[in-house]
Amino acid sequence: MARFHRLRVAAVDRITDDAVALTLTVPPALREEYRHAPGQHLALRRAADGREIRRTYSICSPAPGDEGPSELRVGVRLVEGGAFSTYALKEIDIGDELEVMTPAGRFTLDPAPGLYAAVVGGSGITPVLSIVSTLLAREPEARFCLIRSDRTSASTMFLEEVADLKDRHPERLQLVTVLSREEQQAGLPSGRLDQERLTGLLPALLPVERVDGWFLCGPFGLVQQAERALRGLGVPRTRIHEEIFHVEAGTAVAAPSPAPAHSTVTARLDGRGGTWPVQDGESLLETVLRNRPDAPYACKGGVCGTCRAFLVAGEVRMDRNFALEPEETEAGYVLACQSHPLTEKVELDFDR
């Protein structure tokens, strides 16, 4: 069960003009709880102006061993008007304590021999950096092709870390960089990575059909275009893994469906259950939070997947879903933050 603990800030490194990497110290008593798989994320929270703010940031450091991590590192990019990212870049200092949720997320790779690849944009490099560094360190028979898209070289997060990985594993890490707003002296021409460009580029870089796992991470538009290119090249959906960091305004949501006049939600959370009435217009997560403030969530936007729950009984409508894989929804999982009841009784299990 996800829980928050206070962790001390050990380092604040400015990695671009608009991004920092925060290093957090994990005390020995909490290292088991913060043991994470490569690619997982942390939710950070703070109180500001009488309200709670939560934001999710991916862990960029390699996955630890069985003893758990002594430190965790996350990357934070400034979002215009962002309540937490502004605080992170302008106020957080060494020695501060932050409220940090234990690791979550299923955008992960269990290191194994094979060929893997990623298409990332902007801060989408963050979880993939953890995936690549862990894979290459633990599995000598693995290779990785990293295709990253950024606006300019100055805005490229973790430039030195990726270059260091390339230097340490020159034969096993293939690195391709595309800049959308800056010409490079060598390499690919500038411009956006869209479906048409990726359809021509990917087969020229590597044997697409032999890649054991594709990892797509970044803005919704890039991830969507990359998925379409891969599907058009014959890649099975089961080999494509996605994590979206930003969804553009105006992205379609599900059309409203008639809701019952009165609904209740029964939720099981951390071994305890309860049943509560759903107020008009509430999501199921909002109903549960009114009665169980410890319910897990981070973004409330259908992106991070922290509030995933198993639908035991009843029917729901999800407004948006940018976090669950098709296999998960087919198996009965929903995002509680996006779910609204379509039946008088709905039952969720957050523990499955």
C-alpha cells in the first residue's frame, strides 16, 4: 500500500535552465519501502494556500538491489504556472524535507537479455534513464536503442548522464538525438518526430521486428504518433509500453453516459472496506477520499495510474485513460479518478 514519508533533500542540481534533479536521502528504516523497479515514479505533496498539491515525478536513478536505495533522484521540469514545479525550481534547498509517496507505476522493465528501444520526448527521458542504466549494468546480453527528441541541446535533460552511459556501453547503447528547433552539426535533421518520420526512421536504425520491448514516454502527441508508427510497422501491442507526461488541452474525453439517481461505492483499501454514497458529479476517487484520505492518487488527470483499482462489481464510465494498458482494462482495472458510476452499486478493490 502506498504511503507518504518525509525524506530529506540531499542535493539540488540544475540540469537545464528550466529543470532540476532532486536527490532525496532514504533512511535505513525506509529503504525496503522505497525499493523500486526501473521506470517507477514518486508522488510528492505539499500544502499551499490551504490546499494539498500532489505531483508525480519519475525516478531517474538506477534500481537498487535487495537492500533498497540509500538515495532517490527525480527530475523536475518547470511547467508554466505549475504550482509544484515552480516551488521545486525556486524554493527547495538542501536540507529541506519533502513528503514523498512510496514508488508506484508499471512503466517498467525487468532486466533480461534482448534488444530494447525507447522513443522519448523532453522529460520523458527520466524513467527511461533508470530503465537503460539498470538494464545495461545488470544484463550483459542486453542492448538498447534510445531515440530522444528535444527542442534544443540546451533544453535536453540529463545530457551528461546519457553521454556517460554511451561512453560506458558504446557497443550496447545506440543513441539517436533529434532536435525540433535547432540544427545539429551531425546526425539527423531537425524537426518533430511524427508518425510519418518515425515510420521511415525506425527500420533504418534497428530491426524493428526483433525488438523485445518498446518504451514510449513524453507528451501525449509524441507517444500517440510513435505508437501508430510501430503498429503500422507490425509491432504487436503487447511489446509497446507507454507513459504520458503531458496531455494537451482539448484532448477528447468520453461522452457522458446516463448515471443513476443514487449510487454507492464500496471500496477495499489496505485491508479495510467501507461503503459510501457518491455525490452528484463526483468521481469514485473523490467519494473514497472524503471517507478515506489515505486513498492513493497523484495527478487526478488519468495519466499517472496511481489510483488504479479493480472493478469488483457494477459498471463505470472512465472520462480519460492515458495510464492503463488495454490488457489491464480488459482484466477489469479502472482509474478511480476518472471513473463515474453507471449502476447504483459499484465496488472497487485498491489492494489487488
